[in-house]
Amino acid sequence: MKTIIHSALVILISILSLSMTSGGVSGGGGNLISPKKPKVSVKPEAVKKLVFTAHSNLTNYIAEKFIAFKNNQLSAEDQKTFAPVFTANKNIEDVIQNVQIQVLIWESCRDEKNLPVDGSTITSAPNSICISAFNISRKVDMTEISSQATALMLHEYSELVGLSELQAVRLQTAALNDLKKL
């Protein structure tokens, strides 16, 4: 009888673990990088719209970076930063196109420890990432929302193709620096 109960608990815990991480591989969460504080508050609903616009910016950004990577036109530092995402087993462009964005307007995303974060691969929907418009609206000036959201999404998507948290943060930082120049 103890063996049956033990087996049932192991199965239940396994199922719960899978459902908690169904949105991602690493189970980690990401945060914004040195955001400029908002001068004027932005409604989370408006940020949600900007996140979806930032998604198409990300598609264009990563396509341009891949061409530069393939043609050895990146700096040595960028080559090192972007190599893991462009040589991963999963294609980053496919992941960006096929993984949905769950944008939360009244709460934070959660990491594997259930701590509040700005973005995460832990979601309530399978095959998705989480971005918190709520957090972005409180932390980021309107002038930086697009670049911060784009870089944060890249962080989350890169974890789905297998990058470590450290690699994802490096990639996010490089992208943010590039996007702020535009």
C-alpha cells in the first residue's frame, strides 16, 4: 500500500512540475536591465499594445543580426554573445514566430520559485512566454518601453532555445544597447 501511495505521489508531483514549466525549458525569469524611470505613468493596457509591436521589432532585429552573424560582420564581442542563440538546436526565428506571448496587465510574471519577475518562460499556457505589462508600466519610461520589451522577449525566447540565464542576460543587454541606438 505504501508503494502505491508513494508511486501516486511521484506521478502527481511529476505532472504538476510539467504543467508549471510547460511554457519553457529553463524555467527561469528575466528582468528589465537598468530601465529609465517613467516621468509619466503609462497604463498597462497601453504597454500591452507596445509589447506586441515590439514583437515585430524583435523579428526584424534578429533577422538582421543573423545575416550579420552569418557573414562575420559582427564585432568579436557580439559574435561571442550571439553565437549561442544562432547555433542552438532550435531555430530562434522559428521560436519567435511560433511561441505565443502571454502579456499580463495586472500582475507580475513568476519564475520557477514563484517570485515576481518582468518576463518568464513559466506561464499558464503551453508554448508561451510571459511578459508583465504591469511591471513595465511601473518601471520604464515611455521612451524605452519598446527597446526594453524587445530585449526582454529576446531573453525569454533565448532560454527556450537552450541558452543559460547568464547567456540570456548577455544577449538581452547587447540587444538593448543596439535598440537604444535606433
